[in-house]
Amino acid sequence: MGSLGKHWKHSEETKRKISKALTGKKRPPLTKSWKEKISKGGKGKKRSLETRKRISLAKQGLNNHFWCGGITPLRILIKQTYKYRQWRSDVFTRDNFTCQICGNRGYKINADHIKSFSLIMSENKILTIKDAMNCEELWNINNGRTLCEDCHRKTDNFGNKGRICKSGWGILNILKA
């Protein structure tokens, strides 16, 4: 009987028979010597660049086990853009990397929107990255300030405190200020 080769495919009937035979059976734990054989089998093998790319592409998007349907929130997508990183850098430079409340310099600093990021998105009806890129108010460095992490946590719009939910009820913290 010869080798089955790399591309052998079982028929559906054979798959059902194998499945039925294995139903209810537990696989015995791997022995130490068997684990060593598995480990040695992959060592020293170099995959070509083409193979590495193919494997990498096979694990992207829908094929990735972490895929959740492309639901990355718009605010996160905006904060990953070059324009947002440039805005942060400009705010830090203008404020000399110094917290505008307590005066701490350079350590764990955040760029904070004085007028809430979510309020700007709501008022300007920003629904896409393109809308965000064209919104001048979002990128105005005069609406930004440098804060250390501790001072930023105390602001009215840190984290979820100032976020506008779809129903609009999240605006209460902003109106108090």
C-alpha cells in the first residue's frame, strides 16, 4: 500500500465512519517522548516567504479566530489615523509636554479634547472616517490640552463619562460643566 500523499481527501462516507468510530473515545495523553518527536519535527525547517505570506493571509479578517464581524468602533478607527496622531503631537508640543492642571511634565501624558470628542462627533454627525477627516472642529488644537493620566481621569469627559450614547442620554455630564 503506497503513501496517501499530501492532498488526499476522505470521502464524506469515510469521514462519517471515522467520526462514528471515534465518538465517545478519549484520546490518550501524549507521552513525553511523543511530544519530543513532535517538537523535533518542526525545528530547523525554514518556510519560504511565499508560504509565510500565504499562512499570514489565511488568518486575516473572517478567517481569524478573534474576528467579531468588523465592529471596531468609529472612535477607535479615528484615533488610529495619522491625522489624530498629528493632532496629539501638536497639542503636546504646544503645551511643552506638561500637564495643564498639575504641571507634571512628560510622564504618562494624554491629549484631552476640552469639548468632548463624542460631543463633537454627535454635533457634526460624523458617521465615517471621511466625515471625521473633514471636520475642522475635531482637529483644532485649541480644543486640546495636555493632561497627566491622573488629572485626565478627574475630568468630566474621561472614559465613558462624557460619551454620547445613541439615545442622547449620555450628554448629562457635559451639560453640568
